[in-house]
Amino acid sequence: MNGLRIAETFAPDEHIVVYPGDCLDLLKTVPKGSIQLVVTSPPYNIGKEYEKRLDLKQYLAQQEKVIEQSVRALSPSGSICWQVGNFVDKGAIIPLDTVLYPIFSKFGLAMRNRIIWHFEHGLHCGRRFSGRYETIVWFTKTDDYVFHLDPVRVPQKYPGKKHFKGPKAGQYSGNPLGKNPGDLWVIPNVKSNHVEKTDHPCQFPVELIERLVLSMTNEGDWVLDPFLGTGTSIIAAIRHGRRGAGAEVAPNYLELAKDRIEREMAGTLKTRPMDQPVYDPVQAGNKLTVSPWDKQDKEMTLFPGDPE
């Protein structure tokens, strides 16, 4: 990626833009209809260090302004992917995709999928079941939208399966390139020893965005992330010959994003490969999968000092 630079202001002839400020200020400089994919994981309004917790109505009003400008900047054949979790209020959850849907609909967008992103790690809840998924709501501006299935196909469950009757009897029934990944994506989240882990508490994995970039854009297209965070969306874009833009207000994450993008351009950024299977500790022979409570050679208690 020799010759590429990180610009701070948007221009159609740039390839990488990292705007140091509010996303609304960036979006206002983007020409109408010039972005092929808007993809982001906005603050969930749960009081993280990089966000100011707002009343839910205020939060939705703020999101509406960003969505409105994103729709203006979006190409007629473009897509918007909004990755969100839950708003938690006094222990009760409100799925943010459900309350954001009317806003997207208001601006004439059509939902194509509600993708469930499932992962295994996160906070453990004591008064409800622990959350282990988030959603990506995918909207398009028109019915004539870009969608490429082949680059994101996954291995067939039964690649040797054949038609057993009819004119195709004896022929393989599956697509040799793999199957449609469906709308339930099992991708590890960036926690603890994940190769992509940084100081950001809610970083999403590069492979998650790669799948969206490859399926919803063409080479040379613009991918824009209004809430850039650590630069993941731009990394996924430029890795596959697209252009990437984003805005970030937090100075520490801004510098982190620039550093990661520069390492991607240099070919030194370590990420989890798209085709890598999810780690199975039992299959790997991890000794921690052997339950100590199954041992019969001595009595065990959950915690030292527990009464008999």
C-alpha cells in the first residue's frame, strides 16, 4: 500500500480519511451519494468512558441526526450496517436495533437482514442470562443494491452430499465455493487474549467488517464509519482495495486508530483471519476443560471454608 496517506479532511480523491472530531462535521463535507457502505458500532449509551450517558430519547435524537446525514451521503446502490447491543436501564434491557428501526424506516431505507453476531465471552450477569450476542441491522437505500455472496461463502456442512433423485441424481448438491453464511454469525469478540485487543473496551473484530465490505461494496468504493473507534472499519476497507473514512472524538482512540491503520498499510498489523475456525478447547485438548468436580479421589468444595 505504498503511496497511501492518512488525510484528516474528506476529498473524493483521497483513500484514507481519519477525521479528528464529531462525525456530523465530517459527514457534512462528504458529497451526496458518494459512500457505498456506512458501517459502524455507535456508543450504546451505557456509560462507557468514551460516551456521555443520555436519556434514551436524547440518545435516539442524536442517532437520528447521524443516520440522516449518513443516508444523504449514501449511494443509491449503497448499504448502511448499524451494529448495536442493548440499552440497560435499572436492570431492564431495551434492544437498540428495535428502537432505531423507525428512524431508518423514516428515511426510506429497507431492511435486508437483522444479523445476529454471536460470541462466547463477556460480562457474567447474576440476575438475568448473560448477553452473548449483538445485532447488525442492514438497510439499503434502493432495491438496486450491491451484494456479492461468493466472496463471503463459508464451508459446506456436508460438501460431499449429492442429489439422490431427479435429473441431477448423483451430482453434488452444494455450491463448490461454499454456502451462504446465513444471518447468524459466530465470530469471537475482541476480549482478553484476542490478537487484536487494544485498550478500547468495545472493539469489534476486523473479520466482522471484512464480511460486510466484501459483500456490499466493489473495489475502489468508499466505506465510512461515523464512530471510528480503533479504526477497524478503515482497516477492513483498505485491506480489500476499498477507500475508508471515519471520525473519532476521543484523542486516545484517534491515535490508536491511526497507528493500527499505518500498521495495516505496512503489512504488520496482526488480525484474526476470516477463515480461521472458532477455537474449540475440548478439541484442542485444553486441560481446563476437565472438570475438577468430577474427580472422585478427594472431596472438593466450591470455595474454601464452605460448610459441609
